[in-house]
Amino acid sequence: MKPMRYAFAAALAVLAAWPAAAETDVKFALDWKFEGPSAPYFVALDKGYYKQEGLNVTIDSGPGSVAGIARVAAGTYPIGFFDINSLMKFRDQNPDKPVKAVLMVYDEPPFSIVTLKKTGITKPKDLEGKTLGAPAPDGAFAQWKAFVKENAIDADKVKVENVGFPVREPMLAAGQVDAITGFSFSSYFNLRQKGVPADDIVVMLMSDHGLDLYGNAIMVNPDYAKAHPDVVKGFVKATIKGIIDTAKDPKAAIKSVMKRNETADEAIELARLEMALRDNIVTDWVKANGIGDVDAARLAKSIDQVAITYDFKAKPTAADIFTSEFLPPVADRKM
């Protein structure tokens, strides 16, 4: 028995000395800060879902859901999370950089107009004669012209003031502007943190006022996707697992965000996450069809809607903007 025992021990020694399979480094850019809605990615990281796919993922904050698209196009970040409607315009302006979305996250966009009761603004037309605070790189403001068109707003009667993200909600709370554009779950809870009572905040979702658009999606650099299709598939698969786990247990998921943003208010971030899950991520369509895909007819309609106020040089098709080729089977995407 001794020779066999020695042989077994020698085999174990060889296996121990054998180098572990190298993980592929992936830089992933969020649209914004480490807040509640970013939980799915950190859950996927903490539970080892990316690691299971052979990926060593680094997650960085972003400059907004519009400006960050250029980061993916340049390859600075091969994968990012940004606004698909702004991607349509970016592709038109940069035909040599065919960035494409591969995983829809915000089935319903959080684009909104946020105001306070004291302004008297209760419907879109009430914005006439008022001052709107809007950061130029804001994903919600990117839809302003289409929102104006759909709601017959006289844009000449609305004063639009370019404000920075950090001062947007404080300016509204202080009465320096009458309304702001923003993501619903960002502006609402930012105002709450400024001490504004919930009953005083008015949120008008653009999707409730004529805009049939999608929101933020995972998008990929085209050269990277072509060279590393398995990496993209693995990233998408792991992210979907993170989304499903987050939807099942938001209270546990928010812990992954708080580990990276210790100065945040956990109760606020949990409420922000729950709002995003309810209104934007886990919609009726997603419950029926699974996470990550799009309805091609609806996406085509959204392109038509963007074209109402944006003059495309070469209007894209739904297939130009989104591909489902990197998605796992529907059974793996069901809630």
C-alpha cells in the first residue's frame, strides 16, 4: 500500500503547485454613485457570481447616465451602465463607435420632473412660466425635448437653468428653481435627506406622461464584445443573478452597497433601492418575460419617439441598439 499512498501524496503535491486559472480583469462603470440601485452589481461581486464566471470585476462610479457612454466607446471601460436613449443619439453622432446594449435593467425609466407642492406644478403644462433646473449630462434632461413635444409644452415659456448635480436638489429645496429633472429615486430621496417632507414632494414620471421609453442598460464596447464574447456572456449572467437576489431580499442586498459607502444613510438607500425595484426593474413585463431582454417593437417605437425631437442622420433600428445574443436562456432570467 505504501507505493500507492506515496503516489497519491505526490499527485496532491502536483495539484497544489498547479497555478489556479487566471481570472479576466473587467472594469465596469456605473452611471452614478454607490447608492441603493447599484446593489445588484455589488451583490454579484460579494456572492462570487462574477468570480464563478472567471471574472475579476472592478466597479467604479460614473459621471451620469449620458456622459459615461463615451467611456465605453473609448474602451476606458469595456462595459458600462448607461441610458439607452442617449445611446441612440451617441451612435448617430459617432457612427464609427457602434456601442450596443446587451442587458436591459430599467425596463421602465426613472426619468422624472420633480417639484414641490408650493410651486403649484401638478402637470407638465404647469412648467410654463417656471424655472427648470437641469444638469446638462442628466439622463432625464436628455428626454426634455420629447417630453415637451408629447405634452404640448411651450418650451419658450420655460426657463432652463444648467445646474450641477450636487446643487440640483438643494436649489429646489431653497426655492431657487421651481422644478428639476432627475431620476425619480435619486431626486426624491435627496430631497428627503435635505429635510423636505415626503408630502411636499411631487414626482412626475415621464413614462406616465407620454414617453414610452426604456431606461438604463448594460452596454459594451463593440471591439471588446467581438474579442471577448464569453466574458460579456459571463458578466451578463452573473449580473442577472445579482438582480434576482437583490429583488428577493433588498434588505440583505443593501448591505453590499453600505460596505462601499459607509457615509450613506442605510434606511434611505434601502428605500431608494426598493423604489427602483418596484418602478423600474421588476415590472409586469419583466415578471412575465424575465430580466434583461427588450420588446423589439417597443424599442423601435422608442426610437421613433426620440426621432420626434432629434434629427437622426441615419435612424437606427432596434437591432442596431440592442442585442440579446449575450443573454442566458429565459429560464435563467425569470424572477
